[in-house]
Amino acid sequence: MQSLSPFCSKGASLPASSVDSHSLRRRRKKSRGHDSPLGGSSCSRQSLISSRLRDLRRQSPCRRSRIFASGVKLGFFEQTRVPSGKYFSLALALDQAQSGSGHVEGLPMFGGEEDEKEREKKTVLSEKERVDVRALASGLKDAKTADDVEDLFKNMDDLPLPVYSSMIRGFGADKRLDPAFAVVEWLKRKSKETHTSLSPNLFIYNSLLSAVKLTRRFDKVDEVIKDMKEQGIVPNIVTYNTLMSVYLEQGRHEEALSVPADIENNGLSPSPVTYSTILLAYKKMNDAYGALGCFAELREKHQKGEAGKDSSEEWECEFVKLEKFTIHICYLVMRQWLVSKENPAPNVLRLLTVMDETQVKPGQADYERLVWACTRESHYTVARELYNRIRDTGGDISLSVCNHVIWLMGKAKKWWAALEIYEDLLDKGPKPNNLSYELIVSHFNILLTAARRKGIWRWGVRLLNKMQDKGLRPGSREWNAVLVACSKAAETSAAVQIFTRMVEQGEKPTILSYGALLSALEKGKLYDEALRVWEHMCKVGVKPNLYAYTILASVYIGKGSPEMVDSMLREMRSMGIEPNVVTFNAIITGCAKNSMGGAAFEWFQRMKVQNIKPNEITYEMLIEALARDGKPRLAYDMYLRACNEGLQLSSKAYDAVLESCQSYGIDMDLNALGPRPSEKRKSTMIRRNLSDFCNFASLPRRGRPFDEKEIYTSQGQE
């Protein structure tokens, strides 16, 4: 027997008789084997078909005729579950009584390919012959008018109306609207001519309206509604639901939302499908507040027992489904805001508040999906609110969600909020993983870098202590950031203590660590200590770089050992490190500070020999050194030379030349110097005014005062 697919849409199938259904269920249970959980073996299906046919053959001819001729008992297909999860059609038929044939004829698929002769074949109905509904529908698939339908049905007895209703729905599913209208027109003509009960009823028109929807021939909707009124047929809830869905297909959302008023005015009770369609309209309109209002009204009716009081449907189950649909609509709207709006936080937070007031609360999974939609800096308030709500549910929060929120807080520069979430992981769980650790350490690094850049060494120390308190081990990068901050702030003692703590914590100092410590010692004029640090650095195998050699040159000049600078330069070149303008600037600056104008000019000449081009700092420090050393004419010449090279010196160099010439009574053409340069803004290191850093780090401007012990011992150790 050929396996067939039904042409009718869902809901158009006709229920079998109670006797036949009971027999079918009983034999279906017996046919299921243990190999498949659904009992879908080919042998069991064949046994089921054979037993079904035997049951029907046992019936009397009159009984067999009623089974096939009665409305819903045509039995032109039954659906049986197969292991693949799909359905196959079981065409049930009897041998024709006159021929006595044992052959079971397979019904052709509606709208499918078949033999041309079979298409033109007329199926004749009688009390003793079977009804081939598929063949009837196939014969009408090209019908345009009622006359075409009459050509097929003129020699047949009247069929039950559910047959025509199913055929009309099948035409809609097959995108053939003309034969559907032709059948309805033929039924209307038949009723007028024969004055029988065979006339279009409410189910026929509902099927026709469904076919219009399936074929998207929306221009026919008004025609169907008008025809119903002319026939005196009162629409039911199915009619209104179909009409609402048609409006939605057309994008006429407001008109769809006006239909429920007509339902109430006609004394009908909305069904779950009605409310589902209303919510779908709000979904298409992205109106979460409308969906919440609709559900709140439904819940009130449900609590009063007014919803579904005239219906046999299970409203408890349907109510839960509608609530989930409402939550899903709100989720989609909030997600769309997060994706498309520049600053969606106010809208999302307001909708969450309204959902709380309406007592429609999303589940943890909904909150987590919204957290993943938060990716921009402006989303941080939403992400934090969602995180708190997930925590309040009392369920096990996903670690990946926590890590995502930590990342987003850092992106929005809300470092302390990120740290609070990390603290929750330590206190409440789940246990942080490597990604959590790396994220929070990267946030600390950003803060430490800011503290280093601004020379806020105390904040650097506090951040290190905070890291250790939370079980985070600072690496060389973190220690070096604080050391550089101490060096910039010329906090020699703090630099020494931080370097000592670094070694005690088991972290190996790098060349950057030694360089920052050497710089702090040089600024504190602790030259002997700096030389001891240099010797220790070389002893432990840390190779000095250009920056370290530059600091060493400043140490030698400050110590009063300029001859050691030549030895240092030779050592540099032997290691493949060439001095640059920064190195010579450090040497000239040291000479200027120690009133060694002649030595400064000599190093300036050596720069020219080594083809190192001086910059503004070189000339400014050289001019200052010459002016202090009583060489005003040479300082004057150096200033003019710098101007001729296109360099813009500071007002400090101009004043040094002017004061030197006046002090020594040297008559110079001061007009050649040009106008006095404007004052340059000096980028001072922020050590007392922490406003900029507090704004950057999202910190209160007034915090507790620093404790000197913080420099030496972490809070955790205390």
C-alpha cells in the first residue's frame, strides 16, 4: 500500500468513530516493539494496516457505507508516529463490494503528480462504494466556477459538509483559492436549487477564510465576510481569530487589536488563541507595555473566573503559556533596545520596573540572555541590575555571565563595581576561574597604569594591597607600575620599600624595576646606594638597557665623577647599546645642576661629533649651565643657534640669557633674541589633587587618609 501525505492542514482532519479509534489504539499498543520507543517498525505498521482493514471488513455493507459517508468518519487518512518523528498517512479503504477485489487502492496526493487518466476520472458515490476524497479534490484543483464543480458532482450523492470543509482547507494549503470559492458557490447554488440542508455553514466559511489567509489573497477577505452576512451566518470566535491573523499578515496591527471589541460586543468569549494573537500583534509592534497591559487584564479575568467560563479548554495550561509569551515579548523588546539604541538603559530599567509592578517576572535564563546582549559601555547599569536580579533569584548563576559582567564593568571604567562582582564570586560562588582572574587583574593594571602616569604612588600602593587582600598575586607589571609612580613622584623611601616588598613576595625584579629604583635613588641624591643597586643588578644577571645607563650617567655626574661617564659609554658600546639624545641630555642636565658649564659645553660638542642632533631640552639645559658658569656670551650664541635651527625654547632659557648678560654687564643685541617666549604649561604630577584620577577610576574624591603602614605591609598580612 502506498504511503500518502494528507493534504488537509492541521485541524482539518476528521475524527474516526469511537469503535474504530478504540480498535486502532488497542492494536497500536500491541504492535509496538521493544526495539523502538515509539514502536515504528515496518512489520508493526503493516500488521496495524492489515488489522484495521479486517475490522472494517467485518462490518456490514450498510455500516461500511456509513463509516465512509458520514461527515467526519471518512477516514481518508490516519496519522501514526514513526521513529523519525514525522507522520505518514494511512489510507483506509474497503474493496469494492461488486468486484470483491482484495486490492487496496492508494489515494493520490492532493496537488501532486498522477496519471492523466486518473486525473480526469470521476469518482461515483453510492451506498456500496467507497469515497476517494483525494481523488475528488484532485479533480477540482483546476476548477474556476461552480459549473466546474457541478461537472464532477452531478452524478454523485450529497456528501457531508465536513468533506467540503476539509477540501477547502486543503485548497488553501495548496495555494489554490479559485477551486475553494468554486466549491462554496456550488454549495450555495445547490441549496437554492434543491432546497436541501446542503448549504454553506459557519464551518465552510471559516475554512474559506482560512484558505484566503493561507493563499495571502487578502483582497478576498471582505468578500467572504460580506457573503457570510448575506447568508445570515453569525461569526464565531474562530472567525474572529482568523480575521485577526489576516490583519496581522497584512501589517494592520491596529485593526487586529480592534477585533476583540467586536468579540465582546457579539457576546463571545475570547479564546486562548485570541489572546495569543493579541500578544502577537503587540510583539510585531514592539509594544511591550501593551503586551503587559493585555496580560494583566487577562489575569484579572482569570482570577475572577471570567476567562474561559463558556469554554471547555484547559485555561490553566493556556494561561501559563500566555504568561511565558508575554515575558518573551518583553525580552525581545529589551534586547532590541540594547542592540539599536544609543543609551537604552533608562528604557530597559523602566520596563523591568513595570514588569515587577505587573508581577510578570522573567526567569533566570531570560536575565542571562539579556546580560549577553549588554556589550557597550552605556549598558553597564543594565548589566549590573540584571546581575543583581539573577543573584536575588537564589539560583546558581553562570560563571560565564559573571565574567561577562566583570568585563563590561571594566569597559565602562567601573573598576570597583567589577571588583565587587569578583568579591561575590569569592564569597557566594561560583568559584572564579582563570578568566575571572585575568579580567580583574587587567582592571587593576589599568588603574595602576593611570596611577603610574600621574605619579599617584599612594593609590598604587593601595591597589597592590587590595589585590593581595582578594587573593590576587601582583606580578612584575603591577609592582613596576607602582615603582615608576614612586620614581616620578621622587618618593625615594617608598620606592625602596616597594622594591623590598616585591622581592619578599617572591617576584623577580626586571630591568624596569631596577631602572625605576635607580631613578628614585638618583632623584633623592642617594648616589652610593644607587651604585650598590647597579652592582647587585649586574651580579644577579639582569642586563642593563639604555634607560638604566642613562640613569647611571646622571648618578656619576651627580656624584662628581664625570670621568666615569666615559667608561660607561665605552661599556655601552661594547654591549651594542648606542647613546642617544636622552643620554646626553641627562649628562648635560647633571652638569647644569652641579654648575659645570664648561663640561656641559664639552658634552654638547661631543654630540655633534657623534651626529646626535640636540633638541630643545639640550639647548635649554646647556644655556642654563653656561649662564650659571659665567659664560653669558656663549649662552647668547647658543640661544640664537637654537632659534636658527627652528627650535622653540622656553621662557626660562630666555630669562637665563638676559639675566646673565645684565649681571656681567655684557652689551648684547637683545632684539636679536626676539620676543620673550610665552610660558609653557608644565605637566605637573598630581599627588595631592586626585580629582582626575578619582573621575577616571570612578572613586569618591574624599576617601579615608592613607596609612603609612600601607607602604610596608599589605592589609592581608596585617
